[in-house]
Amino acid sequence: MPTLTYLWLFLAICSEVVATTCLRLSEGFTRPLPSVITVIGYGVSFYLLSLTLRFIPVGVVYAIWSGTGIVLIALIGWVFLKQALDLPALAGMGLILAGVLVINLFSRTVGH
């Protein structure tokens, strides 16, 4: 498995997080700049995600991509958009992060 695979996955996650953040800021696609960033960000994210699928199974890639994205978006919402997160939400995100870590650290499916 090429070393670039994890870079592609990392960049796919970053692109998706930027796109989702801008989706919120686009106010229903009524603001042009966040709307354009949303569309481009998702396109870049899906392209990079497709590159990772050459080397890592789709279930594993999707679990890492979506799980990490969920946690990062929730943190951005909490810190920058002042959205509240209660204890059950934080606990759930902790479990998601734990799952992503287990996959990356212990699964042979990922190609270690």
C-alpha cells in the first residue's frame, strides 16, 4: 500500500470538513462563496476518497472518513459556531474516535 494512501485519506477528510463547515455558512446556498467552497470541497473529498479505495476496503475507509469527519465537524460547531454539545454527544464522539483508533491501530484490513 503506497504511503500516499493515508495522505489522500487525510486530505479527503479535511476537504469534507471544510465543505461541511461552508455548507452551514452558505445559509441554504444563498451565499455564493461558501456555496462554491462547499461544492468544490465535496468534489475534492470524494475524488481523494476514491484514490484511497484502491488500497483500503470501502467499509474501513468510510468508517475512518465519516467518523473523523463527524467529530471534527462537531468540534468546529462547538468552538467556532458556538453550538452546544452535551455530555451524551461528547461521549458518543469519544466512542466514534475510539472506533477510528481501533481500526487504525489494530485492524489488519487497513494494510499494516
